[in-house]
Amino acid sequence: MTIYFKDIPKVIPDNERSYFNLLEGVLNTVDELSTMEVRKNPSNYSFRIATSKPIYLSLVIEKLNELHSMLSIRLRYSKSIKNISAVSFTIPAL
């Protein structure tokens, strides 16, 4: 998996770094050739995950839902998931 961090401070708090590592591990189990872009906004983080093949898209969404349910974090997905074979979502700043 390739990860691009944009607008992220050089020093990331431990809990945020742990979350990113956990998210990367979950996504690597589904599609290790995917790419993820992470952006820090004032009140949230936005993520864009592009799968290497469209067949992985539904499994990625399933695993994202499982992970965030376990952590009690609410996801807000974008509306054009199926059209571009990518998942975009935001979470509140940790």
C-alpha cells in the first residue's frame, strides 16, 4: 500500500499515528497494491482509497465499516464510490 499524507503536521500525536497504522494494516489485508491519500482539515481527516482492482471495492468498504464500528468512529462516505472504484470518507479529527 502506498500512502500519501497531505496537510499533515510533521509531528503526529501517538493516537493518530496508531489509527493510521491500524487502518493501513486492515487495508493491506484486502488490497496491498491500493493507494491512500490522507488530508488534515481543521475539523476532520479526509481519506481517499483507490483499490488496485474494482473487485476489492466492496470488501474494502466492509472492512472499513468493521474497523470504525469497533472504534466507535462514524464515517461519512462520499456519494460517488462505485463510479470511480475509490472510496472517499471523512472522520472527525481524533
